[in-house]
Amino acid sequence: MLDDETRVTPAPIRIGAQGWNYEAWLGGFYPSGTRPVDFLEVYSRAFDTVEVDSTFYAIPPEKTIAGWAKRTPPGFLFTLKLPQSITHERRLRASEEETALFIARARELGPKLGPILMQMGPDFGIAEYPALVTYLATWPRDVPVAIEFRRREWITRDVHAMLADHGVSLALSEGPWISRNVLLALIEKPTAPFHYIRWMGPDRAITDHSHAQIDRSREIEEWASAMMHAADAGRAVYAYSSNYYAGHAPQTARDAQTAVGQHPVAPDTLGTQMSLF
């Protein structure tokens, strides 16, 4: 048993959804009648973090960044996707200016900036390892970053060691490209001071995102155990659910909050809270 001097203070576990701007959540999560312009504000009363998908398609203007920060409470964190023009189109090459602009814009979130997610495409194979190494060598150390590979061939000791050298978190994304058992094992081999987890689902067959349609309780319990173990070891955890994982990302996130011992905010109270502001 650790004494008081050597005991590690548990790190935070932040759980949220991949995005917030879904009209399908009206009634099931957002109170009926909530305006789209108020979605983020209401979302932030239930969760303390969100993964922003829109930055994958374009670098947001300063006004948008300022609006996000203004509509969320202190302590809320945004994780931003690196634009696809860098990851998918230029494949990390000749993208210095765009990367610099993106990072500068991200920094405008100030204390509300969480990790950046580099979501690489399914055609980004191990042969492009040199481009990745070159790109990461220029990444600023004060901006935490996670990288998601969608090919099993990237899970090697050499790649793992390289990510650890750069302090880059290997995103643990549960999807069809890698088994959950492999991902859970990787929790024990961190490459950064934090873990980045994404619950993606096997495909995009679910088209109704108004409610959960698949029982993921067993999977969430497995993830919860791993997340609590990581937090107890002093590593922060960021975990985000897609609508395609079980059908309704807010419910998956709430189930995960419960599983790690947090206390989810009941959706039927969000409208009452909204009236207080």
C-alpha cells in the first residue's frame, strides 16, 4: 500500500460526445424546443468536454472560437480535430503554414483547449512513417496531441516508442480496424500523460440517433475499469462517443460517467437549468 508521500493523485476522467450539433438529440437529450444556437450551452451542463468534428473540415474563424468559449462554463474543454486538408489531402506534408494557423486559432481557446486529434485516413499506411516522424518533430510540445490510426499495421513497438519520444498519445478508437482487447491492453502502455479514447462503432448502419439502440453495457464496463486504472496511475483520460456506437452518443457518455463513478446530469433537468441563466 502506498504511503501519503508516494500516493498518486487520481487524474481526471473527462467523458463527452463527438460533437453537439445534432437535432436528433431533441427530446431525448436536449429539452424539446431548444434552439440549435443553444445546443452547446445546454450540452456543457451535462458534460465537461466535447470533441469538435467541424474543425476536421475547416479551420474555424476567430469569432467561432470566441463563441464556443463564451457559451461554456469555466473548466470546460474542447478537443479539436486537425483539418483533413493536413491529414488526408497533404498527408502531413508541406502543411507548415496551415498547421501554424490551426494551432494559433486553437490557442485562442486558452484554458478551454484540450488535446488535438490527428485522425489519419484508412489509406495512411506504415510506408508513410517518415512523413509522420517529420511532422511530429515540428509539433509544439505545449499543445497535447493524440493520433488515430485506422490500420492495424501501425501498432508496432517502433511506432509506439516514437510516439512516446514525442509525447503523442495513441488514440484508442474502438472501430472495425482493431479489436477492443488490443486497445484495452494498450492502456497499460501509455505514450503520453493522457489517454484519448473514441467509441466509434462497427459501421454507420445506425441512422436514427434519437435514442440508444444497442446494449453496450459490457463494453462500457470494460472501458470504465481501464479508464479508472489509468486515472489512478495519474494519467488523464478523454473519452468521446459517436452516435454510431450505440445509436445515441449522450446516452453512451452518461452510461460511461456512471460506470466510472461520476454522477450524470439527468436530461430532464437541463431545461430547468437553462432557465437560470
